[in-house]
Amino acid sequence: MKRVWYLARKDVAIFLTDPVAIGLAFIVPMVMILVFGFVFGGQGKDGLAELNVLAVNEDTGPGGARLVQALDGLEELKLIQRSVKENTPFDSASASALVAKGSYSAALVIPRDFSDGVADGELRAHILEDTRDPVTAGVLLGLMQKTAFETFPMLMPSAMMSGMLDSMGTVGFNSDLAKAIEKNFGVELPDSGMSFKDMVPRDMLLGDAGEASDSGSSGPNLGAVFNKVNQITRTQVVGQNVVNPAVAHTTAGTAVMFMLFGVGAIAASLLREMHTGTATRLLLMGATSGEILLSKLLYAVVLGSLQLFAMMVYGWLIFSLQIWEHLTPMLVMIVVTAVVMSSVGLIISALSRTEEQAAGFQVVIILSMSAIGGAMFPSFMLPGFIKTISKVTPVYWAMQGFNDIFWRNQSLSGILLECGICLGMAALMTTLAVMIFRRRLANELG
Amino acid sequence: MSANAVEVRNVSKRFGEVHALNEVSLTIKQGDFFGLLGPNGAGKTTLMRVLCGLLAPDQGDVRILDSSLERWQIPFAVGVVPQDIALYDMLSARKNLELFGKLRGLTGKKLETRIDFVLDLIGLSDRAKSRVKGFSGGMKRRLNLGVALLAEPRVLLLDEPTVGVDPQSRASIFELLESLHGQGVTILYTTHYMEEAERLCRTIAILDHGKILGVGSLEELITMVKTPRFVRLILRSDSEKFPALAGVASKQSGLRVDYVPTSQDGLAEILTQLADFHGAQRVEVVSPNLEMLFLELTGRELRDA
């Protein structure tokens, strides 16, 4: 047992010789708690984060404006009605284009006859949605219905009454009840001598309208009533032809994240070269520090590209991911992703002096970038400020690129922005890594 | 063209408070086998790194084959054998040579020819396709040396190339170096083994604490030794009491007892007197050597420094 103790003390002593690794051992989990805390922090406590939704009000009457105003007052929603660039209100075409482009997940279009619809007991609206983000459109629909019934309180009761009357044909009302309804709900009812109990079947009053209706009782069909009121239609403006929608993101996200782990191995390889003296020998044989580092980049790019391509093929084989329809842009995006992720690996290599440090940096950088960049879970799930921060990570742009290809059916020209940003980031990180590595080599050689 | 292959003028290098090199000057003539002898930490590797261009001196300059040395720019005609075995373990001997040869600018047929030549020279032709990982320490050392020979160097810089090598491989490396020297290659060889410097080097510089303490041929350096020849007695064990000889100064260090005569004629007399002593493991006459010179110059023994 004493030997075990001696051996353990030896490992502790070795560990204590690397203050950066000690720091990372404690800092890494703290950083990860911070990152995941921010990512999931809003959930379960304050409900959903504020959703940005486009709003187009084409209503010629007053109802549309009232609804928009009410929706705009909700904490959960931020309605964007005007184009900041052109300072003009959106129309359904421009809103549809922005949803299709991925700038927003959903748009609410209030049609010209919205006010007429309310007067007829119908809630007419149109939701344009990107179903890659099912949350935003779903929440918008719910909030829209809730707000509409609050804003137009007579909408549901009048529809119900109308429904009842429709379902009961010539059956009359108790005159007192009829008067009360006439007074409170503003509808005109036929005179009758029936009581409310006579009019509404018992089983329906006890709560099971569906069964009552299904069993052929003579009560009103509330489902049909609601369907009559709810004239909100939903249109998927993007991704209609995607065979397996969730897989496009899952495959790309998982592949990008694990590629990051793969390129993290550059650090270990470089450290090994420095410790065994081969890096010095390469310098002695005429290679420069920049060439040594760039060779690692090239190696990682080739390996990473093959890995990503293999993952995509795997996605195709198992989940019918539509890779062959998008082959050219996908291949370009794969190489660009490999380049930018490899440059992340270079930075980790240049910063790490020991393998323990490299492992620490790798976990912090890779997991936090994957979490906030949208590789672990879709970016629409992230809180607003994390979404903003995520744009400084290469993972975000790589994921945007893959989503544009597989979801938005973009060709090569449609991913130029993502490619440009990724390559710019790669150039910056590679230059930094070369500078750091050159200085480090100079220091380590004396 | 200058007759000098390497010229080092007033080179100093400090690491914090440590003077790794302190105004070092030395000249290595073309075709010389030059030994840089000194204990660990003397500054040999630092000087070697300066000569390789891996390290910029704080002051002074270095010329190799008539050219000023720029940092990171190793002249093509200079081969360097680092102290570390700097090879890729998972690659074969040939693949290692191929990689380093290409980095040195060799390609095609010339590269192939040089690789075959070097493999033959270092005795690894039959293991060319084997991974370095499975090589013995001596084989790795030879391959480490072979890499430096790929570009047919006119100057070869070797930083303690026999560290951790078995006697057989050491002898093989010595033969190889002597052969290269015979072909006109200028060699700078750093070592902390006096025997290696004495056997191989035509010119030897003694380096300690970053300073050159003496330079010359072995014979010239030996003449600097003040201690005359003396008799050394090695005791069988600690319990043996060594005999005191009348009129002869003696000095004990562990099992070793040195008897220094007042004149060279006294050597025979000491040997006669010690002949009857049965507690001796060995008795030998010690001639002036580099070890003694180092001791006289620094007050420390080379192996203990």
C-alpha cells in the first residue's frame, strides 16, 4: 500500500510542476458550467427567451393594428415590422424571403380582411415559418391565439353561440337566458321556451364535448367551433424538400464537433515534436517555424475533410441525408470548415506547453464553441445574447453554411458569406498561431 | 577562400544571470577534427546552437565557410547532429532519411542515391524498411548521424553523438567519423568524455562555465599540465590501509591513492615499494592527460564537474 501512496505522490508532484495545467483543471469545469449555465440558464425559470418575429399588417380595418399592438406588448415576443435598412414596413413577400434566408424563424402576416374576419367570428392570419426552428412558430401561434381572444373577447363566445345554434337547428331558448345572452354578447337569438339544461346536453356540461359530439348527441361540436374561429394558416417557406430535416443539423453538428476534437490532436503532435527534438531537427534541415505549423494545418485539413465527408456519407446511408444533391457546395463547405477548425487546433497548439495544458484548452475551446456555436444543439434554442456571441465562433458560421446547403438548398454562391468569414477567421488564427509559435520556439531554444 | 571552416569571435550568451557563453573565440581550420571538451553545463550545447543558427548570440559573430551566420539559416554544406535522437519512430529509416533529405533540397535520383549511400555508410541498409521504433539505441544514434550526412556536408557539427550508446556502436560511430574526416570533412565534436576527445580530435578546446580555458592539439594541451607522471594505487576495499612511502607525497580519494614522486626517477622506486603490498587491486603509472589539465584549470575533475 505504501508503494501506491509513493506512486500517487509522484504523480501529484509531477502535476504540481505545471501551474497552467493546475489552473485549467479547475478553470475548465468552471468555464463549462458558465457556458452551459448561460445556454440553458433561461429555461425552467423565466420561460422562453424573447423571440424575434417578423410582423406584416395588411389589414385595412382597425383589428390588425390592435392585435399587433397587443402582441408587441408581450414580453415573450419582439415584433419586427419595418426593414431597418430601407425603413419600410415589411410585406408578405419580403418577410417570406427573410424567413427563407434564415434571418428569422417565423413571420406573422395579418391579412387585408382580418377585421372582417373578426367580425365574422374568424381569426384569420398567416404564419410563414422555417420549420428547422419549430419552437418559434409554435410559440407564435399559441401567443397569437391567446392574445387574439384577449383582444377580441367576443370572438370565441360568439362563435360558440353560433356553433350551438347551428348544431341545434330550430330549438329555442329560455327567454330570460336569451335576453341575457342578447344583452351581454350582442347576438340576436330566436325566442323559445327551452331551458339551458334542455339546450346543452348533460354529458357536454360535464366536460366531454368530444365524446358527446362523437356519440351523436345533439350538442355543438366545440372542435368544429374552434376550427371555425381559428383560420390561422401556416406555410413552410424553406426546407420543404428536405427528406430528413433533423438529420441535416445533427449530422453536420456532430461531425463539426468531433472534427474539432480531431484537430485538437495537432497540439499533441506538435508538443511531441518539440519534446523529442524533431522540431529542432526540422529547423536544422531548413524548415521554418511557420512551415512546421502550416504542415500541421495541412495535415489536419486533409484529415478533417475526409472525416467530415465520411460523416456526411454516413448520414446519407443511415438517414438519407441529401448529400449528392448538394455535392459541390457541401465539398467546399467541408474543406472550409476543416481549414477553420484546424486553425483552432493550431491556436491550441501554439498556446500549450504541455499535453495537460493542451487537453485543458481543447476541452474549454471545443466544448464552449460547440455549445454556443450551434453544433451541439440548434442556435434557435440559445438565449439572445448567446446567439450574438456565437457569431464570433467559427462553429456558428460552419453550421450556418451546412444549414444553408442542406436546409435552404443553397448553391455555392449562397454560402460565400459563411465561407469568407470562416476563411478570414482561419487566416487570423493561423497568423496568430505562427507568431506565437515562432516566439515560443525562439524562447525554448534559448 | 579562407582556410578556416568555422570562426567564432567574442560570442557571449546569457540566460538570465547565467553566462552560458562568455566571450568565446575559436577557429576551426578546414579539415580539422575539433573537439569541444567540457562537463555538462559548460556551454557546449549553447555554443553548438549558436553555430547552427538556432540561437542568436548576445554579442560576437560566427562565420561558417566564409559566410556570416544568420539565425535560422543553416548553410547547405553544414550537417548537424543534435544531442537528442531526433527521428520519427513510426517511420522507417528510409522514410526518415527521405523526409530530411527533401527538406534539405534533395530530390529524385540524387536523393535515392544519397539515401542508399548513407544507409550503407551507417550500416543500416538491411534495416532500411524497418520502423525506427524497433531499433536499438546504437542504431538510432547511427541513423541520427546519417541524417546529417545526406547533403554531403563539408562541415559536420556533432553534439555529444554517443550519449547512451553501447561500446560496439560507439566504436562504429568513431570509425565512421574518422572515415569522414579522412575524406576532408571538417568535424566539430562536443563531448564530456575525455577519452573520446583524446582518441578522435586533432584539436581540442576545453570549455567550462562558458569560457574557453585552453585550445590546442592533445600534445600541446598535455604540455600545459603541471602534474608529472605519478603512480596510482587502487585499493581492494575501503578497509585496506594504504602504505605510506617515505619521501613521497600521497593523496587518497576513495579507493584511489596517488603517489607523486619528486622526480621522474622516483616512479620506479614507488613501484618497487608497492610491489609487496597485497591490498592493491591495481597499480598503474598515470601520464599527464586532459583530466589533469581540467583539474588544474578549474579545481574540479571533469567527470564530477
